[in-house]
Amino acid sequence: MALQYTEQQREYIHLAKEFGDRYLNPNLIKKYDKEGECPVEAFKPAMKLGLHMLEIPKEYGGAGLSYEDSALVFEKLAEYDAGYALTLITSFVALRCVMLAGTPEQARRFANVVEPGHFAAFTMSEADAGSDAGSVRATAVRKGDEYILNGGKAFATNGGVADIYIGIFRTSDNGNHGLSAFMIDRNTPGVYVGKHEDKLGLRLSNTVPLFFKNVHVPVENLLGKEGRGINIALSSLNLSRAFVSTLTVGIMQRALNEAANYANSREQFDKPIGSFESVQNMLADMATAVETSRLLVNNTMKMMDKGLSVRKEGAMTKLYVTDIAQKVTSDAVQIFGGYGFTKAYPVEKLMRDVKGFQILEGTNEIQRMTIAREVEKDYRN
């Protein structure tokens, strides 16, 4: 490994491996992938260990790990299943968002729901509002000491299993600056959960549309001030992009493991295919991609731990890691040949899962736009 771990970090990784070996065996993951549903019962052991609260401070019921250390745990979990790890991450990203944007009282209310073993979700995208946040049409109208929410949301990760949401709604017509963020209890009258999406990959992760019909929430559920929703959303995306990149590294490591082991055991022309230069070249490129991606993610996590902005660096990390992962997983399928194109081996699933991460948390086309704008600022006179 190019990355040098401390003894404590090695212990975290070991514990994550023990958990994966015990609770996420390949046959179980294959079953969940085929069914395409999020098995809530499968997360109880993780919740009991507090894996959904790793980087949350102890005063809110979390383990208080750094972003850097949390990332190492989730990279390892993603080797078993990235959808499983994503489900856990989504909950603490939502809680962290409340901690950054809300009051201590709001954060405690949110943590009191999540910490005992419940899911949370963040929702902003709509059927006609994906990359363009300014197209959000779901509204929040204040009436007295309440806001009344109306509208629909799309592709809400954890939306069907969460007990509490953070939702971005329009409170004025002022473009991006007319958006506001609210905490919403799922059992509030008027909240409806749509059908779980039948996705290409990350099938263990729950993704649903949400509908809000005259949903009354108290004024104290507004996070920050009106019009700050876009800032809260960007803060959430910066954090989640870094962790999406972490999960992608885990997928790549699994792809490399599977491909290298297969290349050493599969024989053609009376010798292992791993002895052929073409296969060796692919494995060398895959190993290099894994290590460079891991280093890039680790640097981004360290920056976040120092409280530095990662608007540019986070976008770079997500762009590079998820794009190179497409090649790594595709090469793994290629090394397996015809078997790689079947569900008999896990590499086809790894390729499907990675594709989702090129789209989630802002498409890679949007990441390039973000990077270009930040680079332009760096060179502005």
C-alpha cells in the first residue's frame, strides 16, 4: 500500500473486515442484488455497532472518528457491497448537515432519531431538477408558525427506509437563493413514499421518489435561514462526494482482487493467463489506479478534517476516481472473459455499481464545470 496507516487505522480496517466477513457474505449480497431491495434487517448489526454514526461527535451519540479514519472503514465495507455502505453513509451525512447548518437543538433532535438505529435521507433532486438546483419547484410557504410543503422529489437515497429527512424546498422565486432546507419527520401527515427504483447498480441501496402534499412543519424545522438551502445542499454534496469516492476505491480494490486471483488460476495454452503480457499490463494499470485514487481520497479527507474547503478538490477526487473506476471494473470483466459477462462472478456487478457513482452527488460533467470555475478563479487577476 502506498498509503501508510497508523496502528489504530489498521485496527479500524480489520474490524470492518471482520464485520464484512460475518454479515456480508457473497451469497447474501448476490441475493440482495438480484432482489433489488434494501433489506432493513440486514443493517441491524451495523446500527448496533454504530457504523451509521462513525464520524459524528460523541456528544451526539457518534464514535467521533475523523473523516480520514471513517473513510478507511467504508472503503473496506464497499469491497463487500457499496450499496450497503452507501446506506449507512447517507444517514450520517444528513446528520452532519444539520450539525453544520442548524442549531445544537436541531442537531440533537435529528441525532435522537438516527442514533438508536434509524436511517436518514437528504433530498433535493426532482423529476425536472437534477444538476440545475435552480429548477427546484417543490415549495414551502410560511403560514404563521408553520411552513406548508408541497411537491415531489426524485431519487432520494434512503427515502423509503428513513425516519427523518432533510428536504430542499423553494421559499421564494429568487433562483438558487430562493431555496431553503427543512427537517421533516417521515410520519408527518402528507408525506408519501413512492416505489423503489429498479436500478442498474447499487441495488441494495434504497432509492425512491417522495411526495409532499400539504405537509405542515413547524418553523423551528427550518435549517438556518430562508434562502440558505443551496449552501446547505452544497455542503452536503461536498461531504458526500468525498465518501462516494471512498466507496469507489473499495469497489476498485475488490475488482483488482478478483481479477488478480482469477488470472493466477485460469489457464490457457498450458499456463496461467496472468503470465501473458496483455493481462499483466491490465493488472498493473488497475493496481496503479487503486493506489492513486486512495491517496487522492485520503488527501481530500484530511483537508475536510482541517476544516478546509474542498469544493475544487472534492470535485476533482470524485471525477477522477469514479471515471478511472469504470476502466478498472471493465478491465476486470475483460480478464474474466466470457465468465465476466455472466452473473457467475461478481465483477459484472462491480462495473454496474461504479456507474452509479459517476452520476450520484452531481454528475461528472458537473464536476468538470465546478473544477473549471475554481481553476479560473485561481488564475484571475
